[in-house]
Amino acid sequence: MLCKTSEHIECLMVCQEAVRRQFEISELELEDELHHDADPLREKEHEVVPAMINKYGNRVLCLLTAECAAYCRFCTRRRLVSDIERGRVDRSHVDAWVDYLRDHPEVSELIISGGDPFIVEDDLFEYALNEIADVDSVKVLRIGTRAPVSDPCLVNSAKLEAIQRLNRPVYVGVHFEHPSEITKPAVRCIKDLLAVGAILYSQTVFLKGVNDDYQTLYDLFTRLLEIGVRPYYIYRCDPVPGASRFRVELDKERRIMTDLRRSLSGLACPTYVIDVPDGSGKIPVPLGFWDADTLSYTDFEGKKHTPEE
Ligand code: SF4
């Protein structure tokens, strides 16, 4: 994977250890390569047309680009992000997605992700939004991004206007890992997105040495809620090659989330989940309020897994 970074995140990496750890390549990654699945969420096998993934029947994921402003070393899509040429999407891909959607009216929710959708040319961004929004059966439109953290300039006026012109709710999921990522430019992005009518939620991954302590996550979720971003999910780090160094012990994660649930308001506390390694969905992890068996869990299809898979 190439290591491309924007100027904004480079500055943040210099002054914030928690940010540097997320993007800096480590020799420890090489030790992992043989053990883990490059596509633990089975996205490739659910690709129904190029760059469109349908795992759930009623919701689809569209990968508008393989490019990001900076590459997180724990990324679930490490296998494809940064391979910009192979992941390049143009209007013909969007047209094929729309054909699929018209043939599958049971798909009511669509997430535009990547890579980072805010990095593509303004024209393509607007074309994709407009064409997809034009499909009557798509009732919920979502965009996943890390741009407010990695390169706030990507949230520019052309893209904001494209969102506003849709004149319908657009849910924007922003990936935050640490309170130091909530910089002034990031807050400005959030305000701009709110001003054009976007509904904002956050996604976070538990990361060893970055956010695996109560106070860091308390500060992160509290601050996110203050700026208008509803904390939505916190994930156990997926077992992708090279990411073992980021995986936190399950018991520690549960303890932290139990303490957070005690002290945070319900609105500020995200749901703590494991993304099942066979791609069948996100399973909530029970907190310490219940005497639950945490050695194994059953997925939506009735298959047993262990949290350490
Ligand atoms: S911004 Fe998102 S898609 Fe890009 S490397 Fe990070 S986690 Fe992966």
C-alpha cells in the first residue's frame, strides 16, 4: 500500500502521537501477512456489479474510489485502497449501479464509500449523487468519509452544493479515532455539512495505543456530540493483514465500553460491534451489565464465531 498523506494530516501526525500511529508504516505489519484474510468481510464475493457490493439484500455499498487523503494502516479495505487505477470509477460504473438498482427495487438504502468519496472530481461526485437519488426505490442515501480528519479541504463548496441540491436527507458517516482529530478545520467541515442539511454520525475503531482507554473515548464521543455528530458505531478492529498491532483485548474493550455506558448520555454512546469475519453483519458485543458468555457468538445466519477470529 502506498503511503500518501495530505498536508493537514501530516501536520497532525507530527504533533499527535495518536494520529501518527494510525498512518505510519510499521515493520510489525510484515509479521501478519500470512495469517489473516485480506477480505474478512467477504466484499469481493458480494460484488454484484463492479464496485457495488450487496451483502444484505436491502442495502448496498458503492465504492466510488480507491483513493484516500491518507491511508489508515488498520483499514478493512487495505486490499484495495490506494490502488487508484484498479479502483477508478467513472460515469459508466455509476450507470451500471443505477441499472442494478432499477432491477432490484428491494434495495432501499445505499452507502457511497471507498476510499474516500470526497476525493473524487466534483463532477463525478455530483453525477453519482444525482443519478442514485433519482432512483425512487432508494430511500436512504449515506456517504462514508474521513475527509474532515484527513483533508478538510476536500469538503469543498461544489460537493456541499451537490448535497444541498438533492433536497433530501443525506446521512454522512465520519470516521474519527481520537479527540485530537477534532481540529478547527474539521469542525468547520462538520458545520458546513450540517448547513447543507446532512445528518452526521461517527464511526470509530478500537485501536491499541490510540484510543483504548476510557478518558480518550469519553472525550471523543462527548466532543463529537457537541459539534453535531452522533456517535454511531465503535468496531472491534477487523483482522486484516498487518493490523494485529492495533487489536485490543476483548475484555479491555468491554470494560471501557461498560464504563462509558455508565457515564455518557445515551446520545453520546455508540454501539460497540464486531463485524463478523464472514461478512454476514455487525453483532453487538454485550457489556458488563449482563452475565454473558463472551467466548463465542452467533451471527445473523446462525453460525458460531469466536471474537478472536
Ligand atoms: S480513510 Fe477509510 S477507506 Fe481510507 S484508508 Fe482510512 S479507513 Fe480505509
